[in-house]
Amino acid sequence: MTPTTPRRTRKSATPAKPATPPRPFVAHHLAPPHEVLSEEESRTTIEKLGTPPERLPKILVTDPGLKTDPKYEAIRTSGENLLGRLVRIRRPSATAGEAIAYRLIVQSVGGD
């Protein structure tokens, strides 16, 4: 006689789980603070750097690092345009004390 596998009974319909509210964003302690500059500050910084905006490193408008700036959500909810603005990223540096990097905000691939 060959062993048989036990028969499985049909499960009754399980109730749908209630939707959980989204968790609030908490920046990781290793993520450097990002600061979204105003349009005027972006223009003057680009002039001071002396480079065309296309040559600057890019950052997606959906990048989670932008959420470290409290102004970011306020700008997004107000409907202001973030594209083309600069983001100032301040990182601690052993040699310089603080290293500042700039990124140009570009649109994400998904069209956000």
C-alpha cells in the first residue's frame, strides 16, 4: 500500500485585514540632513558654483533623503515646483569638518 497525503480542507473566506495607516517618516541616523533651497537661493548658488545645472549631480524628487528637510513636505503639499531646485547636503568630514554637496532635483521615472 502506498502512503497517501492527507486531504486538505477548503479554508473559509478570511476577512480582509484592515488597512494600516502609513508609518511616519523617521530619518536614519546615518542619513545626512538635506535642505531644499528656494528658487532664488538655487539660482545664486548655481551662479556661485559657475557650472551649468545639467552638470550637477541629480536627485529624484521621490528620494527619501529629501524627507529629512521639514520644509520638503510643506513645499510638496502646497503644489510648488521642486524640479530644477537645488538640495544642499551637509555631511560630517574628518578633514574639512563639514562637506557640502549640491544636487539638482529632477523628475522621477514614474512621473511623480
